[in-house]
Amino acid sequence: MKSTDTIVFKNLSKNPRIKNHCLRKHITLVAHSKAIVTCLEAAKELAGKGIEAEVINLRSIRPLDMTTIAASVAKTNHLLSVEQGWPTCGVGAEILARVMESETFFHLDQPAIRLTGVPMPYATSLKSVALPNPSDVVEATKTLLKVK
């Protein structure tokens, strides 16, 4: 898979709570590293609810593939950045800053959201709670799209 490849999970059943369902994706999920697995699992779950997610796998951070992100946001009009790192000075923060400083901003219907981890705890039982999981991505997507 190249950095310009996107994975789209489609469900042909229409969700009556989502407007403009015709021929477009609903949300762009951008992630890198292990967060891709989280996004793919969430995209499968969202597809079952009639929400199409375009998942962008960032293969490199430098250079950051803003062309692919901008093209996807132009189609979906919604952006959710998912990463397992810190919220401050993270990849998601850079993506959202570049989106806000470019023409891509004018394609957004809602403010973009970052879903990040927190400082990693030492207790093994708390590590799974500290990182974003698929249910967190699904809930953030529903919040962004204003779907119950």
C-alpha cells in the first residue's frame, strides 16, 4: 500500500440520520503506525452503521502527505486524526494546523478533531485505557457527524 492509497469501507444501507448520503464518504480518518489498526476496526464498525470512513495510512511523517489528506477532506468535509502519541506537538496537531492554514479549511463542515493517547501509565492494566481504541474512534466520529 502506498501513502496515497485509501481504504474505504462501504455499506449500501442508508442511515436516515445522515444527510447527503449520496455518492460521498462521510469522514476522513488519518492515522499512522499502530493507530491504523484502530481506525480500520472502527471503519468496519462504522460501515455497519451506514457511515463510510475513508482511512488514510500515513506511510511517512516527513514529508507529510497533505495532498492526499486535502483531497480526502474535500470529499468528506470531516476530519478525525487518530494517534497514540501525546496531544501536544504530535502528528495530529501538525495535520490539523496545516489544514487550518490552507484552503482545506474551507471544505470542513465541522472543526477537525484529534483523538490521542495520554501519558503511558506503568500499570499494564491501564495501558489499554490510555490509548485510543476503536470504540473511541466510533464515538468521536458520531460526535463529529452529529449522529446518535
